[in-house]
Amino acid sequence: MTVTWGLPTVASSALATTSTTDANPTACANRVNNIPQKLVDCVTKDDLWAHMVKFQEIADANPGADGHPSRNSGEPGYKASADYVADVMRAAGYAVTLQEYKFHYFSFVGTPVLREDSPTPHSFELGKDFNPGPVVGSTTAKLQPARGIVVPATPAPSSASGCQASDFTGFVPGNIALVQRGTCTFVQKVANAEAAGASAAIIFNEGNPGRTSLFSGSLSGSEHIPVVFTTYALGTQLLGQYTPGSGPVLTIDVNAIDDPNRSDWNVIADSKGGDPNNILVVDAHLDAIYGAGMLDNASGSAAILDIAQQLRNTNTRNKLRFIWFGGEEVGLLGSDYYVRTLPADELAKIKLDLDADVLATPNYVAGVLDPKDGVNLFGRAPGTPMPPSIWGPSGIARDYGIDYLRSIGKNHILFSADGTDAFMFQQAGIPASGVLTGQDCCKLASDVALFGGYEGNFEGTVPGDDGGCVDNPFRWCDNLSNNDPEVLTWMSKTFANMVGHMAYDTQVFTSSQGSGGHVKGHTTPAKVTAAKVGTLKGAVDS
């Protein structure tokens, strides 16, 4: 996607129309923003967008192993982002630490290939026709279907293709195995193909309702042959071309870097003043996935960076600790490491966490995090159960966000912290709230009723339902133009209102304190997965 420098024209029916008063930039540079309204007024579109432009420039100057602009954890663009944040925060007078930790890094090198060489030469499209599994390998060989393929597909799942060793009876070693999704795990299918001597495996979707499109599946990590996942349409196309003994002939080529001990960093910046026994953490994740990561989450990173700058002259009652976490996109790694390794007495000094994760969605919702009544963004199931002791204090912060949204004529929706760094603080018994504006697909009819816009994609192609740009491999379109600067501005002000109040508020120190006037009836939530999982992780089962 072409990057639009400066303020882009964003195609969205959900653009904010409410403007708020901004303070004079010269006044903001010198004044003490010791009340929330002052801080909110000093958070401006120009300042926010300047940080966004810088993050895009960093991504463009630091392509990842796949050759595309990147700020992914473990890559030069992420470290350059961390250094930029650290430099800005030092210049603003904060005490800055880069906290290093290690993680398992994986990235494709160049562009994975699936190509038909004969009888009809054709290159299949990455991210549309096929997705590669995380196994390195290259082969040019004849295709041979495993037994058990059910085509046309039945209304209910019925394929057990590749689930038994006998499905590969008569398989010619060196051929590429064609296997249909269904019944057993992908790991089992690939293991049987390997045992039969296959040089690669193609697993196509089963073809039942909901199982026709492109997908990705999880593997064990011990596979030795390249694996690609395809649509039902491509699988049946290849099956239709199959002639025993002659093919078709395909080429599969997958290259990658797999480093189990790659360095990554959290950027931690403490205010010089404030009570060191009562710490307010303000966080965003700095890392991207599959590219520049401008909406997810340069937008949140820019917001807290600007808020920190606007508080540089202010000695708040509570100590401020701004943290830009790494590794969020690959499993909340940075926040998990931070919370898990912080000594218990130091962890006890943190009284509240506020998280900014995705703040500039074109086809937005205005989400506020709430551990009591929040639902998941995807599917809207109840969030992971959290300690009741954190409900009240989290609700105090939550309500300051809701109050600001109401003051500018905006509705709100309560989301859980599942998939955000706030989740790690809540699990540790630390109250937490935050904001988000939505990503991927799908915005619901009920959301449109509250916020306008369109059903389907929150971002990317709007209107559309292809899943957007965020967290989708091989699209590389979460760039500057995937952000709405107006939404970024009023949602950053919403977050600033929460920070401005909680920097002085003493209610957060009383876990029994009531949560204010926006309480809903509580339903006991079901356990759900904590971390956002990239598309390549896929489903572990069939």
C-alpha cells in the first residue's frame, strides 16, 4: 500500500466530527499540566501525527527478513523504534531503561513460493491462494493425493484424509502429498506424509460451510518438510489436474530464520517526581507484526509518547511509569516478562495500569477496558475472569474514559483486556483499564448502531470483510494510511483524561472502593485465550 505522508484522506463513514479545544503549542511546551483538562487540551493531532510519521519512516528504513518495511520484535525496525522512544523520553526528562529479554523469533525470508510448473505453468498468490507453514524447505515434484479426500464436500465435515498411515499406501517417495483438512490434527497428517516419503505437503480446506477460504494451521515445530495451506478451491483444482504418474508438477519454496534466542526490549521511563510507593503505569505495545504496524500499535505508542511529553513539566501526586512493551503480537511477551520478573515488593507499588492498544481505526468503535463487564472484541464472549478485588479500582479509571467520550458526544463499549498488555497486570492483581478502537473483522450491526460506519472490516478495505490489514500475514498494509488521524486525536484525548485523573487520584489505592456510575449486571465469564495469536498460529486441531 502506498504511504500517504502528512495527513491522509481516509475513506471512512465513521470519522469523528467533534472537535475539541487545543492549547497553544508554545504554552503547552512550558506550562504545568496539573489538571486533566490542561493535559487533554495539549494532546494535539499535529504532535500525534508527527510521531506516527516517524514510526513509518523507521519501518521503511528497516525492512525485515521478508524484505518489507517492519517494526516486528527481534528486527532492526523494532530496536530503532525503541531507541527513538527512549531518546524522546530522555529529552523530556524521564529516567529511561531498556529492559532486554530473549524470545523465540521466526520470520520468513523473502516470499514463499507455490508454483505449478506443468501442465499449466502458474504462480499462486501468497495470502490469497496459500499460506506457508513455518517449516523451511524447497522441492519441485509431482503431486499425489492421499486417500480419504471427500470431493465434493458433504454438508457436514467428513474427510479423514491423511489421518492414517494407510492413506499413503502406494505413495511414491519424493512426491508432494495433497491432503484435505478434517478429523485429525495437521501435525498427524504431516507426520504420516513424512513417513511415506513426501517431499512436501499441501493441506487444502475441507469445503464444508465455514471451511472453504484460505486458512493456516499449527504444526508441532518438529516437521522436516515444507507445508502449505490452501483454499478449498485451489485444492480441488489441483486434485482435478491429477493424473497418476505424471503430476501436475509443483514447486514449493519456503525460506525462514528460526532463532530461539533473539533479543527484544521493553522501554521503561519513570517520572522524576511522584510518590514512588504509588505508581501509575501507562503502557502501549511498541512492536508490530507482518510489517510497519502503524495502527497496531504505533497509534497507541504515539499517544502515550505525546502524553508523556505533555507531562514533562508536571510533578504528579503518583509516580508515572511509561512502558512501551515488546513482543505483544507474539504472545504478550514483554509485559509477561516485566510483571513476572519484577520483585514482589516493587510490583506492589504499582497501583494501576492504563493500556493504549489500537487508537486510530477508520471504521471505529470506542472501546474502554473493564475487567468486570468487558467482552472480547472478537466474538463478544465474556472476558477472562479477573480477581473481583480489581473491579472497583479499574472501574474508576474506566469511568474517566467513559465520561470524556460522553462529553464529546461519543458512545462507548466495554471490552475485556484479553489480548492486551493490561491482561498481565490484571492477572497479577493490579487494577487496569485502557482504550481501543477495533481491528481486523468484524464490526457488528450493533456497533454500527452505536458508532456509525459499516459492518465488516474495522480497517483495511472499508467496507469489506477480508479481515483488514492488522495481524494478517503477507498483506503489509498496516501503514500510515490505515489510520484515521481524527479518531487518533479524540481517542488519545480520552486516554489522556484517564491518565490526568489517575495521576492524582487516591481512590485507586483502595481496592474496596466502588466503581462509579457505569456498572452493568455481572455475568460469570468463561475462560478464554489470553494473547492475540497471529494467523500463522492457526488452529491446533483439524
